[in-house]
Amino acid sequence: MSKTDQSLQKVIVVEDDIAVKTLLYSVLEYNFQVTAFENGMEALAHMQQGNIPDIIITDLNTPELNGYDLLVQLKSSSFFSTIPIIILSGEEGSETRIKCLEAGADDYIVKPFNPRELEVRINVILKRYGKSQITKHF
């Protein structure tokens, strides 16, 4: 199966740390069509051009449009509000997690993270949204 196979579900990754972005890509590339952006503004522009993902994974601390503001903007949009969003952040505070979950995040994962756990959480969320994914484990 090609990495650009159209049958693969689409994941947008918003992450400005090159090491984390590379890790996410290597974890997800065999089961998903992955598109990565440095910040929420780039991801939003991509989606506004009709490129709608099945799920979004975003860091909170990205330049231009941070992950929280991207979350709020997408969840307040009638067009993008049903896209599941996972926050992946180094911020461990309970208040931050609560704020993101109350704003509509489907999950909140603290860095460093277990790649297998991330894969399982993605699949659980996609199943909840009726977007089942059969995956090969890395």
C-alpha cells in the first residue's frame, strides 16, 4: 500500500518541533496519509482549500496560530467542528488539559508519549466518529 494511497485516512499534524514531527510521521505514515504543518495558520489554510482530514493532532505551542486557538476556531466553525482533534503537548498541568477538553479536544496526550498508545487513541477516536481504521502496527 502506497503512503499516498487515497484509501488511507488523512491526518493533519501541527507541530513545530522537527524531532517530534519526524517521530509522528514515522509512527503514522504506514496507516495514514499524513500532512504536517509548522503552525495552525498553515493547517487552517490547507483545510480551507478543501483538504479535510479525518483527524488532527496538534501541539499547543506553535507559532502564528497555536494549538489551543486552532482548536477553538475549528470547533466554532460549522464546517470543521466535527473533525476530531488530539492535543499533544509538553504542558502537563491539569488546568490546561481541562481547558482543551472543555473547548472540544477529543483527547490530550502529554509529551513524551508512547507511539503505540497514540496509535491506539487515534483508532479509538476514529471508531467513535464512525471512521474505523485497520492498522498495521510498526
